[in-house]
Amino acid sequence: SQEPPFVKSARLVFPRQIYKELVMHHSQTEMLRLWSVINSSLIKPEPSNRVKYTINAISALARCCTLSPSFPDVVNLLNIFFENADNIEVFEQTNNYVKDLAVKLLLQTSPQILVQLSHQSHHVRDFVQQLVLNLLVDHYHDLIFSLIVTSSSKNGLRASSAKTILGMLREKLPEITNEVKLIRSGLLRAAVTWSESALQKISNAFESISRKNYTKVVEILQSILIQISKPKCEMHNQFLNQYSKNLSMLQQILKVYTANASTTTDDGKQMRLSCISQLTQWCKSMQEQLVEELKLIRTIQLTSISEPLAKKTDFKLAVFGTYRPNKPVNRIKYFVGQFSVFLTKQQPKDVIVKGEDGNFYQYLLKGHEDLRLDERIQQFFRLINS
């Protein structure tokens, strides 16, 4: 029979033997995927054979990842493994398949792996903790910021495990952890400036006022005073100087409210209502001033938020997003000392770094939202594209 056009064109590029091997591996990979699907679909209907079916499904996908590495296969493998690894027999016979996955695939699926630091089985948690630590020591460029975010998780077990790993890394690579801390603290201050943070808290206070949750209103506004009581940078000092009168007024109103918080007399109740009225007016006035100020901000000087970061050069960390396992590392040379501000609702910042290769790399620094959602959407697009 006549060969399809793509076969003829492929032979112009590949020798016949290589082409045959590619076709053979492609067919073999499809068969292995189907075998995995069949076995994984039988795990729940036939629990008595759970171990056998799980091992079959995982080993087939592991073979796929060897023959033709792909993101969907490794995601599926990890999903089946972590759903069934509470069974000690499954765990002991399949954990090597996870450990032996290519580093590139493990890094691509790091969100799915980090979540398992809070797995219900302690032997799985210990396994994941060691897996992450091993990856982190050699490939911290790609993983360390995600792990730091995980250390602040609302899931106590997950946060504790992440902090333990970071502590181990600090002992092994103290210079790296200090450098990452410097970068992260500086960029966080730029992502959400003091004025933006205060404006967000005031908006939250207005929402609580509308619900007549006055205890929450006081709590939110007190958090502004607590936050500004810890000087950190020149921008912080500028905020204090600009709004010192407003902040003093807020402090006085809150002091009066707190003094009458437990009073049950009519005078005490009237005093509290008067304080709430004053706090509402304070929020309105402060909100108007902050909105006008933020409209005028076009740039942020790096020295005003982190002088040490502005002065530092020759970082150990790779330029963000450029790290590839087993490839030369293009490290950060320095941060350009001025961030542009986009005049949109969330006011993202334009951050530029210079790499050792001499090129400049541009990034959008976003605050006020959870970027893990963006991360999952990117993974979803990768699945669809594949």
C-alpha cells in the first residue's frame, strides 16, 4: 500500500532504523498507557487485588516516562502512587519508580509533590520530605520559593514539614538561603507597598462595618498600627512621615474604644458607637488620600525598599524561569534599581534583572492574589498542549 506523506517526509530527516524505533516506541507507549488505565480503573471495583493493579498501573506509567517522557504521564503516575501509597506493600514496591523519575519531570510536578508533605501516612510524608530535600540541594533554583510558600500553608502538617526541609537546607547551603531571603523580602515589599497594604486593610474594615462586625473593624485597624511599628525600609519611613497625623488620630480613637470595650453602661455603649463613627470617617478620609497617592506613583526605587538587594551583585541563584537541570546555570548578575508600576487595579510592578549572559530579563511582579492559581493554570495548559 502507498505510504502516507508524513512517512516519506520523516525519512528525509531520520534514517530508516531510527524511524522504525520511534514508531515502535510510540506504539509501545500507547499500549503501556492503556494497560495503566485498565489496571487503575480496577483498583476500587476489586479491592482484594488493589496491590497488584496499583503496581501494574504505576510500573506501566514509569516505563512510559522512560521511553517517552511526558508531563501527563508523570502527573498520572504520582496521582495513582499517592492515592494508594498508604498501603505499605504498594509503597515499598513502587516508591523507587517515583525516585527514579527524571529530575525535569519531578520539578515540573513539584506542586503535586509538595502537597503530599501532609499525606495521611507517616511513611509517605517521610519519603516526600527526603525526596524534596534531595531535589532542593541540587536544584534549589527551581524549587526553593515554592517551598517557602508551602512553609506558610494553613495546613499545619505541611507547613511544619516544609520548615523542617528549609532548616536542613539552611545547614547545607546557608549562603543560598540568606540570598533567597533577601530577594523574597525585597520583592514582597515592592509587590504590596505600605500604602497598598493599608488601603487593602481599610477596604476590609469597610466591609466589616457594613456587616456591623465592629470587633473585626477594630482588629483590622489595629493591625495597621502593628504593621507600621516595625520599621523596615525607606519607603516605610516615607509612609510614616506622610500619614503621621492620621495614624496618631487612629491610635487615639482605638485607645478610647478599647477602654470602653467591656463597659455595659449606656455611656459606654454611646462611647463605642461614637468611636465607630469616628473610625468610619477616618477610613473614608485615609482611603481617599491613599487612592490619590497611588495614582501618582509611576516608579519605585529599589533602594527605598531594600538597599542590600539594590547593592548586591553576582547572585548564586539562577535568573528566574531559566534554570534547566544538567544545563549551565545563568545566574542573576544584579537587579535593575527601578521598578515601573502599571496603572491597573492591582498595580503590578515591572522588575528587570540582568543575567550573567549579559541579557536583561523582564518580569511582572504581582501582589494581592494567590499566584498558585496561575501555576495550576499553566500546568493545565501544558496538559492540553501535550
